[in-house]
Amino acid sequence: MVIYFGGVCVKYYIASDEKNLKQVKSLIKKLTSKGFTCVNDLNVITNDEKNQITDGIGEYEKKGIEEADFMLIFLTAGKGNLYELGYALSLNKKIIVYSPEKDNYHINKKSIFHNLPEVTICSGTFYKLVKLIHTLSPEGSEKDSLHLK
């Protein structure tokens, strides 16, 4: 079972903080098992590639956001994710702000950008997140909605 966006495998960019590395790795693994591809997963590249990326991390992250079908922001990603969020918004990307803990999303963690129509808030189970992803479409049109093939 593979997830498709208009016939193309779905790619996402994940914005997170190093303090959440264990949870993020688990989330990437779960999403990969459902057919999604993380465009900025540093766990799937060689050490030589990592060294090259370190020298040009900004370009690497920028390219990942451009390549992604949507952005997934792990809620506790910190303030740095606001740059990534802003760039994704400028590219008209769909954005999901996700918290695995149901009650973790509160006003202190909220950005003014979280109220925009391109941004969807999701808190709770992984199942709930995947269900939400299935409702997104790349250009907002129902005919191109995510579907299972």
C-alpha cells in the first residue's frame, strides 16, 4: 500500500528539534511504513553526504522544503521552525503542526501563522495524523486528494 499525490509518491519535510530526535525517528519510521518519504531524513544518507550537507545546511533544508508535497512541524520544534514554516508558506505548501500528546497544543506554543488556512493543527495519535494527511491535496483541489493505490 503506497500513498500517492496525483500519482506521485508523497514526500514531506519534517521540522523538528534535536531534543525530539527519538520521537521524530519513530514518526519517520511509521510514516515510511505507510508509503511516505521524508525528504530531509539525515538517517538515510552516508557520512560523506552528511559532511557535505553540514557545509551547506541552509541549501539542503531549502531544497527539501521545495521538494516536499507538504511540511510536518513537530510541535516542540522550537522557534527555528518559524523560518521553515515561512518558506513553506511562501511556496504555498500544505502544513501540519503535529503534537503526539493530545493536550500539548496550547497558546504558548502557537505562532500567528498557525491560524492561516494552509496550516492544519493535529494532536493525538499517529493514526489521527495519517488520517489527516489523507484529506490534504497538493493544490487544495478535491480531485487530487491523497488516495490509496
